[in-house]
Amino acid sequence: MLTHPPLTRRSFTASLTAFAGIALGRPAFAADYPSRPVRFLVPYAAGGGTDLITRALTDIVARAWNTSVVIENRPGGGTTIASMVALGAAPDGYTLLAISNGFLVSPMMMPSPPYVWDRDFTGISLFAVSPHILVVHPSVPAKTFAEFVTWAKAEGDKATYASFGNGASNQIGFEMLKHKVGIATTHVPYKGSAPALNDLIAGHVKCMLGDLQNVSEQLKAGTLRALAVANETRLPSMPDVPTFDELGVKGFTSKSLFGVVARKGTPPEIIAKWSAGFADALKQPALKQRLGGLGVELVGSTPEQMNAFLAAEAVKAEQAVKESGAKME
């Protein structure tokens, strides 16, 4: 004869919660989450800004929670390869997606978007933003932005610029810049900021809108030259480099965003737990020490703030893609 343990208040509540999760068609939130390693998909090659920031933050949270985080770099497709892997995973909080601007932009550049961000994903936290800097290889005979425009017009499509990948923030930014100043520089996409920077330093491409964290050491060493900052104001670490607005390209800004999303349907308790974990991590002196030289503005947000931020960025991205004529290559 089968017997059952007595139904306590705790076991009844747990059973009810589990049943509710099944009824709603999503996994129930486990009080011991995470009980196994969490996979973070990074849509770029290792060593770039998205990779460095994601690793730094997840390291702190993993230690605080006494759990494991596995970083999986899935570059390509203008970040859509990683996004589609995330979309194909169960919405159980064990596969999360680090994002940059390409998460929003790349589907807009495709004839058939592989996903709709606000239908298929939900925001967790905005980690940071980083303004772009126009940098050139020393072989470019331009010491000022005006001289760069003159050089680029003379070179036409023989002049090349690097991006972090199709749909990346610095591709859209550069295409907007081309549109505003009338140059025809050819786009060369890479699978992340690290390989793009390597080819720029080697002179295989001639210029790029780069994040400060990627180009600061090269600027100090003289292997790259900075001509303008795509920010509303000059950067404290580069006070002698003017903004595009100062140079006559009125209202032009270009920035990278760094954050994390989950597949839609992930239990809100898991979303909230990660958001709170990242908020704590962003306050840690150890993080500021680790990322202090990267030139990024650390942010942190609630899931609701992240979704609102992405919605606003999507509107701007759609306008930029339309004005620039940028397409997936």
C-alpha cells in the first residue's frame, strides 16, 4: 500500500507554485536557482568590449551566488547567430544573452528579420554605454577631421572602415557619418571589436569608430590617431579631442550599449534576481577597478528600465538604418 507524506503548508505552496508554472506554460521559479551553471551567450569574439564587460560582471555575481557562469562566444550574423541560439533555448534562466546595438539593428537590415526583440526577448539590465571615437591608422595623411574628410573624398570607395560586425553600432554610426559629410568609404565587417582593431592597427583597414576601451592603449602608443569624439561632450580622458558637433557635424553622436536580455517567458523572479545581482556588481569597487580604464559609463537598470531603453533605442536605430541605407552584407 502506497503512503504519502503529510501535506505541510510549505509543500502545498511549492506544489501550487509548480502547478501554476505548468499551467502558464513556463518553468516555475526554483527557490534554489541557479542550481547548475548558467550559459551567457556573447555575440562577439573574445576580447572585445561586450565580452570584457560581461565577463567582469558575471564573475562578481557568480562569486556572490556561489554558482558557475559559462561564457560562450557566438560571433557572426551581425550578432543574430547568438540571438537565435538564445531564442532556441528553454526560457528557464539558464541561457542568457549579452547584447550590443546589433541586437536591435541587425534584424532591421535583413529582408526577413529572424526575431522581433520585444516579442521574443525581455530586458534584464543595461550594463554600460560607451561613446565612439573616430580613429585612423597613421598611414592616413590626416591630422584633423577636416583633413580626413578631404582625404576620404579623394580616396572614394578605396578607403575602408572597420566595424565590429554587420549591424554593429559603429557601422550604423559610420554610415550616418558618411551620409552627413558626403564620403563613400567602404565597410569591412569583423566578428567583434578585437579582430577589427587588429586589422586596423596592421593597416589593412584605415579607420573606425571605436570604443575608448578598445583604442585607448593604441592612442597612447601612437599606433592609432584620434580625430573626433561622437559624444555630446568631450571625454575627460581625452580633453583635446573635439566632438563632432564642435567640428560642424551638428547633433551627431554614436555609442555602444552593453546589456543582457533573456528569452521571453523566463520567470520574472529570475529576471529580477539577475537584475538585482548586476545592480550590486556595478557598485563594487573591484568592478570599477577592473573596467576603470575602459572609458565606459556604468549604468545598471531594472528590467522595466531596460525594456524602455531598448524601445527608445529601437526607434532611433530604425531611423538611422533608413537614413544611412545600411544593409546586411
